[in-house]
Amino acid sequence: MNTRYLIATAAILLTLCSANISAQPAGKHNLRFDVIPSRWDEAIPLGNGMIGALVWQKEGRLRISVDRADLWDLRPTAEINRFTYKWAYEHRLSGDWDTVWKVADQPYDRDLGPTKLPGAAIEFDISSLGKVKSVELNIASAICIIQWTNNVRFRIYVDALNPTVRYAWEGANILPKLVAPSYGNTGIKSGNNPVTEGYSLARLGYLQGEVKTAGNFSVYNQKAWGPLKYQAAVAWNTGEGVVSITAHYADKKKAVTASKIVRKAISFTFDGAAALHKQWWLNYWSQSSISIPDAQIEKQYYLEIYKFGAASRKGAPPISLQAVWTADNGLLPPWKGDFHSDLNTQLSYWPSYSSNHLDEASVFTDWLWENKPYFEQYTKRVFGTDGLNVPGVATLRGHEMGGWHMYAMSPTVSCWLTQHFYWQWRYSMDTDFLKKRAYPWISAVAKHIEQLTVLDNGIRTLPMSSSPECHDGGINAWFLDMTNYDRALTAYVFKIASEMAGTLGLHEEAAHWALTGSQIPSVDVDTATGITIAPGFPMNESHRHFSHLMAFHPLGLLDFENADDRTLIEKSIENLERQGTGAWCGYSFSWLGNMYAWMHDGQKAAKVLREFSSCYCSVNSFHLNNNRCKTGMKSEFNGPFTLEGNFAFASAIQEMLLQSHSGYIEIFPAIPQEWKDVSFNKLRAEGALLVSAKKENGVIVNIRIESEKGGIATVKLPFRTHVIKELNGAEVTILKDLMVRIDLKEGGFIEIENGYE
């Protein structure tokens, strides 16, 4: 990341003033508290994708927990290299599950590494300051401000462009104390369930690093497992300071140290350095905006988009389970803070495309592409196929970690991940990306599936199949008939491989992928309950993961606009509702909100999203696995936070406002009746189209469509008669059923108003 600090010039300030100020979130969207949070997982979150900070209070001291996304203990998972898909299949047939469990599942539960690591913290003695007046995170500027009743003020931000945390005191000059994690503190005990509550850091076996202080500078050096050494440093002047953490892996190019970064950065003031930081966030927020009359849902939406900008950034790793907010309690993070791709990574990037944050979205596909060589080795070793698959539970470098291996080592993980390459192309229409990354990735996944599946009498199936997280980690979690989850994913990858090949003029490849995809068995259906988990296994209990419904959402193989598909979708969702929410996690509500939006049911979508916001989010907006309201919506208490539920929530709001997955643009497809005044600005649709629309007093008044790359936009008009208010580089053809075809040149746009007839 760029470590240069530039003085704000008049030109920069002019840019700040001329940006789209109206798109910025308002004060009502900020996080506010009357006291400083007293738990690390309820703290104020700050971040820039690589560096994260949590602002909270511990034992009477203001504590800033500072994290770095690439701090990882990368010790290999023991025994896991003995696992192959064929070997597991043979043991599944023989019923010898204990042998497989000891190789592929037990090490994840038993061993501490590989794992994400905490960074360090700084503390301030605030015992003399008295009562706190307010604590506020301004999400527009990503600056947290704490004020005391005696007029002392503390400000802090994670620099948007540099690997630093900056703070400033006003009315006081309290010196920072750099605090190391408890690697040597054997008095901290592991949680009751170490997988979700964490093992004691002392069990990692590190020699505790030393904190050294001289003058206005402190540094902490820590040797971790194997190639990793990391450093945290803080430098300060009167009332102001800078903190940084850097990681150095012996097998990678040496990085600039934290001590050098802070010594240089401290020569710039808090406010001077903040100008470019604010500029970044101003530009980020100007990419899109929404306005809805439900204050709770609107605030939650803006908090999610804020956290997404804080957690995903070019040049940094993608969003893991807790992203840049690793546990600061002397324990390892829940589930080791890993990259879970049986749902978590996928949902975390759902909102990025429509919200017009393609740079942040590409962080995920960049990481997948960077680790492609290893994924290909893994695929050959574990599945015996060419092409590529991805471990469902992975380290920073994409290495497999095991744990409930039916999903952690599933043969179809990469099939779901192809959707992000597909979306990155469809929402950007970047032909270079299609040619150099998207199609090479997706065709490699298709090759893997083609070689792994068995073709018998024209039907292509997997020998052994799973459906996250049905039957948890038991032997029956491997189905001997192909699940609907795997049917949908494999059919999807062949479908989009064929589409991309055709777009690139590779007609023989397109025909081959289409033929191969036609051999995948269709969705299995139960007459009473709709879509099953697998043949002979109807969905007859409450379950947190809607993996059996993948063909509907998010893959779109079943289209709600098709009458037959609609009947099946409605029956399946009715059954999901009938089974109840007892086993759901917070992300279940967010995911269902997306499904309701695709079913054009705004009332139900808003209802489940309110339940998520009210009962499955902590006071700082982090998604919880447990029901905070304790109203009986969830039978099992499980407290750790993860982030995918947050970002799936934001996606659901966008799907209520704008949809383009069915091949045409639909405006306000799932708005509750009571939402009379709604608008959005520059949400992105497939085809590299930016769409804006407004609804006033229950009537849609206008829509605007801008084209980045040129092409054809098919739009379902939300009014019976229309007036073209503005037109530039666009030609309109009226179709039937309120559909219009708009031929747009690159940079062309059209604004259409309601004709009120």
C-alpha cells in the first residue's frame, strides 16, 4: 500500500467540494453510544481492508485493537495431505467414517494452526477524564470521535490510503501504551468450544515478543510460526500519534517496517493527513446511494456498505470470517478467522456489484486468481482431475484446512466461486477481464467437473455429493446421490462457460459446454415440499443453510417469471417457512430477504431484514450467529460474529430496489406497500449500466440509465405511459408488455419520466 502522505492542495479541496455530496450518508446513519463499548466484539470498527482497528474500553483504559489482514500462522494442517476424494468415497461405501474423520476433520478441531492472528493494541489511561458524553462513528468520513463532559475529545481513523491508524487528543495529552497479544500468558484459558470461542494464544508456542519504548516511540516485534515475523509500532507528538502493523514472510519480498512507517508519518498532522483519507471515502460513497422510508433498515444498509469499504480494498486479502477485526481477548478468533467458502466468502461479496463498488469486488477474484497455481495442484492431488477446485476452508494462501470436510473439501466449491468471476464481467462488461481471467477460470472449473463426474446413459453425476451443512459432519453428510446443491452448481458452471465461450467466438467450446451441462440431472422435487436436499431427502426440518435452493437463488437457473418455476419456488419457500426459524443463523434471514426480493415480495423481504437487524446484529452492527432478542427465533445460542450476514443484508436491499438477473432491468421490483417515497442513485445493473430512480407519494416518477460500455439495455418500464426527458447516445424501441429496448452508445444515457396517463 502507498505509504506517502501528501499535503492537501487547493485542487484536492476543490475536488472534495465538487464531488457528489448528496450521495453521502447522513448523521442519522452513524453509530452512536453514550458510553465506550466494553467488549472487543462490540467495539467501533475502523478499517482499510489491510489494517483494522476496534475502539473500546478495557478495565478503565481506552483500548485500540489494531489488526492486519495478512497476519497468519501458516503451519500446515496435519494429516490433511492424506485425503483424496476417491479415498473418502471408498471409506464412505465401507462405512469406516472414523478413519476419514481423523484425517480431514479432527485436525481442524484439535490443532491451533493454521490460523489468523491478532495484531497488537494501544491503550490510554482515561481514569481522570470523568464521564463520557458521546461516542460516534461518522461513517461518511470513517472517523470515530469520543467526547467527555469536560470537553476533552479523542478522534481516530484508519487511513484509507496508508497502513496507519491516526489518533488525536484535544484538551488532553494522554500518552499511548503499546500492548502485545497474550502469547505468553498461560493464565488465559481456552473457550468452552475452542472452535467457535477460540484457543488460548499461549498454546501457539510462540516466545512472547517484547515491547520497547524510547522517547516518543514504541515498537513491538513478534516471531510467529515459520516464515512470519510481524511488527507493531506507535509514534507520537503532543496529543497526536500514528500506529502501524507490518508483516514479513521470509519467503516473500521484505516489506517496509511499521517503525519506519510511523516515524515518517508522524511528521504529518492528524487533520493534514485526513484530507486524502476523507477524499477516498467521499469518492466511495459517491458511487451509489439509496433512500428508503424505513429508518432502521436504511441505517443498517449504510452501516453494511461502510463495513464493506472498511473490509475490502485493492492490494489486501479478501474478507475472511471477521476480516480486519480479529479477536482481542487472548484467544484465537472464532473458526480461526479463516476463509470459509461454503457460504461466507460468497455472501460477503454479494452487495459489491449492484452498489457500484467493482474495485472492492475485484479483491476477491484477485485473490482467487493469485492462488490459482496452488488450487490447480490441490485439484490434481485431491480429485485427480485437471482444471481447478478451491478448498472450502482455506488459509491466507488458499491452502486447505479441513473441518467438516464434506464442505471444506467439496468437489464443487469453485463452481459457486465462478459466479463472482461471472458477475465481475457482466456488471463491468470488461472484455479484457473476460478473456484473460473470467473465462480461463470458469473453463478450468468446468474441465474439473467434467472429468470428475460419471456419465452413465446420458446422465452425468458425482459419485459422492454434499449439501452445506446438511447432517453437519456425520457420515450421512456425503450423499450417494447427487444433491440439488451440486446439481445446480455444476449445471451453472457449464451454462456460464458456454455463454462466455460464445461471447469470445469460441463456438466449438461453447457447444461442448452446453452439451455437457445438458447431461447434469435436473432439480429433484418432492410433491409435498418442493425442492429436496437430494433424491429421497426432502427438506423436513429447520436448517440454517438454504443450499438446496441454489438453483433459484443465487444462481437463477429457476426463474420466478416462468410459471412452472414460480410454482416450484413458491412451494419450496412455503416449506422453508413451515419448518420454522429455530435452527437459523442471522445470515439465514439475510439470504431469505434476497429470495423474497426475487419473488417480488417486498413485505416479507422487509420483515425478515428487520428481524435480522433487530435480533441478529450486535450493538456495533456486526452480524451475530445467535438471537440477541431471545424471542425463540433460534433454539441454539451461538455468539461469535461473522460478516457474511451483514453483506447479504445489503444485497437484499439492492435487490428490492433494482434487479437485472433475468436479462432485463426492473425498477423497484419488491417494495413494501408502505414505502411511498423511495429512491436510489447509480445502482449498477448487468451490462455496465448505472441506474437511478425515484418514487414519490407511492408513484414512480422517473428513471435514468447511463451506459459505461455501450450495448443494449432491455427495461421493464414501471409506468404505463412515459416521456423521454433527456436522451444522448441512445435509441429507444418499444416492445410489448411495457418492455423497451434501448440501444446505447458508450457514455450514452436516457432519462424517462412517468407519463401519468
